[in-house]
Amino acid sequence: MAMGSSKGKDKEGADMTGGEGVSVAKRGLFSGFLKKFLPNAKVTSVEPSLQSNGDAPDTDTNAHQKFPLQQITGTVSSTLMASGLFGSWAVPVLQQEPYEPTTPPPANIPTETVDVPPMAHRPNVDTGGNGGTLPVTKRSNADHLEAKMRQGNNGGGSGNSGEFLTASIDLFRRERSGHMPSFAYASPQFDGDLVRGTELWPKMARSPGYYLYWDEIKLAEDCSEQIVNLLPAHLKTFSVIELGPGEVDIVQKKTHNLLRAFQKVRGAHCLKDYIAMDVDEGYAKRNARDTGKTFGVREDYIVSDFRKSGLRVQTEATPVMVVFGGTLFNMPKLKDAKPHHILQTYLEYLKDIIGKDGYLIITQDVNTDEKSLLAAYDDPNGYGRETALGIMHRINRDLKTKNFSGHDFECLVRWDQADSRVSINARAKSTKYFEIGDIPFTMQKGQEWSLVNAFKMSAESFKRNAEFAGFEYIGVVPEKTNKRIVAHVLKVA
């Protein structure tokens, strides 16, 4: 399998720097973006002056609009929440244009809001499609479309054939890239099926070079008390909401260490509730039951993707959201938005979930060393590449195609210094014509499509973006040995 490191220009043919030095207003980047997806939104562009280094500051007054989900992940969302698939994805800080907010965001788009009642007032019954006893709330019209699209889910991985078809067409049209990892996490449906993400991904995650897994465990083992001590001393009781917990044994090695630190620092009875939120019902339900039983607390679970509907969960104790595995930072590349705008939008969705006076504990990978990154994402056994290549096999298996085969592609891992991004790409082995959902495509030998992006950024840059999204920054705790993984503690402002 070919390996390589690309600089400056993406192998997909796109300028990885996003056209730095050209003013946002002149390009009409976000004004056109908002007019397309938000026809009723007020769009005001300001022509920025070029800085001495040739870069343009981001001064479009709507540049930090809280984008609707369709725009971030396509017509319908295709985002995985299960244990941070393919590791910790974060937003780059480019040398050409620092990813820092410069203008206040406009008011959020109104949506119909229905609060989830406190746990003590909810009937302990299963609500079916939404999972657990917490209904999906705060649905916009787009969310209703997503709910409709989810009917008839074909099973295995995130989304249904409608989501998958839209994502696949967008991939080959180059409307977006790096947005496909959710579809890799799927199970085989027959003997010899090469869609094996649920089997291969855990093997990759536990490979010796995949430091994200091992360093997070070390962080949880060695630093959990330090993390808990960053929370205000007057807080005595907590309701923990875990986002994308994934496999039970991983939660036991990471989250359980943190919860034990809560009990040691704040008292044996400080934990009142544990709520697991995942797109996979099995993960959500099993972790809720296991953690509830282990710590003797009330348990609940939610089956949902936070990037879809925007949940609002009311709890009787202080809500603390915990996010291990880099779940938040699965950042696609889009024509019409920069990664830091998407990150800020995702953080605003988390604010919706935990509400005012809630807290967020989230880990981040801050490593930008090419050698260790390639060793992590391109494991010697090829589990990561095979997992990603399963997406192409799944297109052939689950969608209407003509002259398309996953065997026509190979996967490789690249590191782009300019974009501060690890990219797992599918590369065409030959030139051929094919169709997906009756849409014709012609690929040339050697062309590449990014299936998975893993953006990296500094802890300080994440802090600035979190503050701009409406969080009060409390502090950061690095893993002690390698300092590649850090934990941020924030409060909803």
C-alpha cells in the first residue's frame, strides 16, 4: 500500500490552504453559503483590508453563523459518535490565517424547543426509535427531514441508504470530503463481506502505535483527580452525560477512572446520574447499565447524534458532559465553511445539551509530529486502511451502482503540514466510468478522495474557539508522559 506525505496541495486537487490571502467578502464565501441554506437570513459582508503578510482577516459579519446541520454534514448528517472513530479529530491552526474569532456571532436561528423533563419526572419506559427514556427535542424542520430519512435504516453503521447515498455522491462530486467515517463503522452481512469496520476498528484502536487510545487511558488513570479539582469547590452533586462512549471496556478504562475521582474528591454520593449518549443503541444501553450498576447511580441513555437534533437535557444535579476519544472533532472539509466555524457550531450544540451552568470535560489530541501520526493512523496490520476501504465496498453493497467496485480503490494515509491534517484517502487504481444512484462519474487512475480527516490544533486555539462559542474556559490538564493528549474543562457561560 502506497504511503506518502503531501504538502500544500491536496491530492484531491483542492487548495488545502483555502485560498488564503483572498478576502472572505470578495469571495462571497459565507454570504453565498447562507443565502443558499438560509434564504431568510440577513447577510452583510464587509470588505476586509489585507494585512501586511497578504492574509485577509475574517471579517464577514455572518462568518460565525451557527450553521444548520445539513450544511455541515450534507443533506442529512453522516456523523459517528461511537468512541471517536479514527481517533481525535481537531481543527487546524494554519500559519497563513490563524483560526481565531474576530466578530461576534449573530443570534441563533429560532427552533421549536421542548425541554426534556428532569429524570425523576420521566416515566421509565423505552421510547422506541429515540432510545432510552430521553426523547429527541428541539427539532427544526431540517431535523424532521432527518427523522424521515432515518426510517428504514439498513443497519450497520450510521444512517440509512438515503444518508449514505447523499454522502457518497457528495464525495465523488467533491462537494465535501473527510465526511465518511461514520459509514466505515459497519458490520458484514454475508460470508466474505469486506465491510468489517466493527471488527477491524477495535483492532486498530488497540494497536501499539495508536497513541490516542493509550494516552487517553494514561490521562484518565493519572490525572482524573486534577481534572475534577478544576471544577468549582462549591459543587457537590453531579449528573454525568457521556457523549459517544463506544465500547464498554473503553468506558471502564477511561470514564470510570474519572467517576472514581469524582467520588474521592467530592464525596461517595456526589454522582446522581449517568446518561450515555451514542448513535449506537447497544453502546448507549450497555454503558448506561454497566456504569449505573458499578457506581450505584441512576442510569439513562440517549440514541442520537448531537449534530443532528440538538438535545436539551434537564438534570437535578449539576450537568457535566464528558467527551473522550475526540468525538467532537470529526471535521469534514467543505467548500463554503472553514473548520473552526464548524467546531464553534458543534460546541454550541453541546451547550444546548447541558444548558446554562453546565460543564464540559473534553479531551483533545494536540500532536502534530508527522512520524507518530502516520504510525498511529497507518498501523502495520493495515486495520485502519481496511476499515476506511470498507466504505467503498459498502457503496457497492448497499447502494444502487453500475460498474463500481471497492476493489477499484486502495487506501493510503497522508499528513499535510500546511493543513495540519491527517487524511485517509481512497485512490483509484484505474481509469473507469461508473454510476452511483444513476449519477455518472468518471475517475482517473491515481485520483484520490479523502474519506476521513484528522485535523490537529493547539490547546490554546481550541480554548479561543470554545470561548467564542460561549464557554467560559476553566483550565487544561495534559497527559503527563507524552503530553499529546490534553483534557479541557469548560463551563457554559
